[in-house]
Amino acid sequence: MLLATFKLCAGSSYRHLHNMKGLRQHAVLALGQELNRRALGGPTPGAWISQVRRRSSLLGSRLEDTLYSDQELAYIRQGEEAMQKALGILSNQEGWKKENQQPNGDKVLSKVVPDVGKVFRLEVVVDQPMERLYEELVERMEAMGEWNPNVREIKVLQKIGKDTVITHELAAEAAGNLVGPRDFVSVRCAKRRGSTCVLAGMATHFGEMPEQKGVIRGEHGPTCMVLHPLAESPSKTKLTWLLSIDLKGWLPKTIINQVLSQTQVDFANHLRKHLESSPAPEARC
């Protein structure tokens, strides 16, 4: 069905060959409708991780070179790769060690992954529906600096299709200024499949955003956030955040581990506070 849709969009009308913008819009819209029709279900972690990974691979395999430039295709595939790697790490339940446990149940786990390094895994339950979290973390991504003091600014540098963006993130100082300001240029990919949402990303190169004076450029490894409603309470959302990051510079590992695990705990607290203090989307003017 997907292949037939692309052939129909690409070959049935000669005038679209002279209007690549129209071709892209029609093909991407048709692809999105088809993937939505095939949306997955199922509450178990193994099921939604494996199915999202298969859907992600399906999308990548159906992309036609005529839809995007070579550079845009490279960014899309890099986002897909980040999602595949991050979900693969999350799906392996062995070897995780507890780094931080909060009284409210929030916890941070960690383990060392070959060819990636040490990764951190935040697991929390947020007393808000998934749609609220999706809106704040994806649709209003650039506003994160307004409620998360660990983030000075996030700016979308380029949007590619419906799912992929290139971003620049400027992080604040941490650990009493022992860790100076860092910035990150990343490709991010967001996928929604039924009741599950996955936000993934990794470091990339973007020529129009060179390194900034006085700021160390760090690198995100394969990272992701997975959102899905609790089976027993659909109005609440389980959020799992896999963090893989290289802060660069000369920093002791003990400081890095403390900063990263605390950053995840702080993020959960700031997110809850923001959601509780701001009205739901339908209540906004």
C-alpha cells in the first residue's frame, strides 16, 4: 500500500514533476495517513518498543529520493538510526544499576553500553495525559527554557517533513558552575503509534550553526523519551528518558555522573510543576 501510494504520487501526474513542493506535500500526507491507519496498540513495554522499531524501519525503507534532498535524507535516516539504537538499549532490561531513587517513585538507572558508554534511564509517572506531555515536549519544544532552568534555549534550525527537526540547545551551567555552559546540535525524530510516542535524537552537524565562542559543544548519543498511558490509569503517563551524552571538556566522571542523574530528576520535577501551574490546552484562550 505504501509503495503504491508513492508510485501514484510520483508518476500519475507529469505536472508534479515540475512542482516538487506539491509532490512532497501529497506524498508525505499520504504516508502519514497510511501509518496512522496502521497505528499500533498494546500495553506491554516489549510490544510497543518492538512495534515502534518495526514501524520506524518501514518508514525509512519507503522514503523516495525524489521527496527530499540528499542532505535532508541523511538527517532523516540519522534520526531513524538514533531511534533504533535508543529503543534497542531500552529494550534490554539487564545490567541496569540504581543511581537515584526519589520518595515519589522517580528513579534514575544507569549502565555501560558497548560503543556508546554510560547511559542514564529516568522512569517516572506524570499525573497528566500523554497529549499534554506531547504538546510540551514536541509541539512547544522551543518554550522549554521558560520552565526548565537547566535549559537556556532550544531553537529549531530546520524542520524536515512531519517527524524530523534539527535543533540547537544551549544548556545552563551546572554543579555550582563546575560544569560550564554547553550547547548541542541534534537531529530529533518524533513518532506516534497509537497510544505510544517516542522522541529520539543524536548529535549531528549543521553547517549554519558553528561552535559558539565561550561555549563547549557537547554531543548527544542515541537518546529518547518514550511516553505511553498507564494501563490501569490512562489519564497518567509513564515517561522513560534514556540519556546518552558527552559533555566534552576535562570533567571527573564522578561529577559527570552526578550532574546527569540530577538533571533527569530535576527535569521531572520542573515538568510536573509547569504542567500543574499552566492550564490544559482546551482551557487556554
